[in-house]
Amino acid sequence: MAITKEKKGEIVAKLTGIFAKAPSAAFVQFGKLTVAQANILRRTLKEKGVGYYVAKKTLIRKALEGKQTTGEIPELKGEVAVAYAVNAGDTLAPAREVSVFTKKFDQAVALIGGIFEGRFVGQAEALALSLIPSRETLLAQFANIVNSPLQRLVVGLSEVAKIKKS
């Protein structure tokens, strides 16, 4: 069904607003996704602070024309959606959360690029960014690394104390 010119204008305005406010966005190919899977995807992304909006590729390109972004737009193939960070707290959340669903739904969803730190990134870089854990996870890993030598020292001293007692 054809979209009216007014509706296209509304979609472009919404996308322009998304790209202006969101610190990052990921382009998602979702052609093999079932309706049930799409509902699960939307619900989970919303819980994780990631917005998800489906639009025509031409309207996405049109909304990106005015954005001051370096590089070239990655090739948008198939049915495309935009996953975007709702808050500035976790800019890698769109790529990371979509990547989780790529594995969960057996390649029904795929990252095909994105916008990170004011520049377009291709599929390979978007996939690399999706592997970076969240800030909370990184802090927990750091605390574990810092705690590990102290813990080993305490265990060692405990063993020495046991030997001295006997």
C-alpha cells in the first residue's frame, strides 16, 4: 500500500528527531523475523533502553541527509529498521542488544551498520562494537581483576597460618 506524502513527511520528521537526539543508532535487517519474534525483540529492546523503528530505506536516507555525520551510509539491503539509544548512558546498547537477538533468533536479525560517535560504521565495525560489554559489566570485571591479587594474598596467608598452627 502506498504511503501518502503527508505520512512520509511525518516519518522523515520522526527519523530526523531520532537521529538528532540519539547518541547512536544501529541499522537492522529483519527480513526473516516472525511477528512473535518481532514482538519479543521490541519489548526486550524497550526494557533495555533501546528504541526500535521500522521505516523505508529511502525515508531513512532522506532523514540522514541533514545530519552532520562523517563517512558513507552503509548499504541498506532488505527490510531495514533503526535501533537507537534512548538515553546517552549507553551508546553501544543498540548494537549489543540487536547482536543478542541475532544469536537468539538464528540469524533472522542482522546488524548491517550504524551511526556511532558522529560517523557511519559498516557491518564489520558495528559487529565489533556489539561485542563490547555494558559499563556495569566492565566495572564488575575491573573490580574482579583488582580484587583477585588481594584474595590470593589472603588465601596464601591463611594457608601459612594453618601450617604454623600445626
